[in-house]
Amino acid sequence: MIEHAGFVLWFTGLSGAGKTTVARAVEVELRRRGLRVERLDGDTVRQRLTKDLGFTKEDRDTNIERVTFVAQLLSRNNVVVLGAFISPYRETRDYVRQEVTNFIEVYVDAPIEVCIDRDVKGLYQKAIAGEIPNFTGISDPYEPPEFPDVHLRTDQETIDDSVMKVLKWLEQRGLVPVESHA
Ligand code: ADP
């Protein structure tokens, strides 16, 4: 373990854009470099901390508020938090930014057509068939970040490219130790 500051990498984007995939890979790399890391993922958090909530705007906001509280406690105690949440509302993400230590907004961007093609969890097919109400990108809004700190295009980059983009950004700000990428 090394001495380091806490920060919150907040991965936002459509379902299937690659938030979990990239966050997991970044987690591995940060641990390898000796940082303390916790990953909070929408899918798992919703089975535990916020299993009472659905997908209305109010419930989505409550979901993020609770997660923010956890991220706040961890980040102020020098733990790195990787948060992977669709978090479709700009205002809600701005709230997270205000509440936690060193918030970094990572926009995991892939066109909705690509996410539909991937349909990792089979949810788009159901949402398009009208079987899932309030499904982001189909029957619910997604407000893309206007000025993300890091912008990933997972339809154009490999997973490794995206991980390196995040790591480079963190290195440039002195948040993780620099390594040569030879
Ligand atoms: P989310 O967490 O945003 O819902 P997931 O990470 O669960 O998305 O799913 C993204 C899917 O897209 C995975 O099956 C992953 O393997 C695939 N994929 C293809 N190319 C990429 C890429 N460059 N970056 C991230 N994921 C990718």
C-alpha cells in the first residue's frame, strides 16, 4: 500500500456502454499500483443498499444520494471509489461532485445503436418491446455530460485504450503514481 489521496471516478453512460467493464479493469490496475479501492456498481448496489428502489426520477435520485454518502465516507478517508452508475441526470451528478472528495466524471460513451446491438443483459430487447418502463435511452432520458473530465468512446476504443486514458488522466494530476507504458 502507498500513501495516496482519495478520489471518486464516476463512470456514467447508457446501459451496456461499458461502465462495469472499464471500471473493473481500472480497479485491477489501481490495486496493482498499491492503491486502496472500492468499486460500487449500480447492479450490485441495487441488490443491497437500494433494493427498495425502482427507476422513477425520484428513486434514481435516492439511489445516487445513498451511494454518494458511501462514496463521501470512503473518499475522505483516502480510499479510491469507482462508481459505475447510469446516473442519467446532470444535476444529480453535479450533486455527487459537490459532496465527495476529488470527483472525476468519466463519460462512458457509445451510441445507443451499439448498446442495443450488444444488449449484454437482454434488457434493450425488452425495453423496445415496451416491457420495461423507464428504461434509459429508450423510454427515459439520458443527459450526457457537457464537460466530462474523461470521455471514453467504447465503440471506437479497446477496453485497454479506455483504461489507459483514465490512468493517464490520473497520472497527469498526480493522483496515481506514474508508470511508463512502454
Ligand atoms: P454497463 O456497465 O455500462 O452497463 P457493461 O460493462 O456491463 O456495460 O457491458 C459492456 C459490454 O460491451 C461488455 O460485454 C463488454 O465486453 C463490451 N465491450 C466491447 N467493447 C468494449 C469497450 N471498448 N469498452 C468496454 N466494453 C466493451
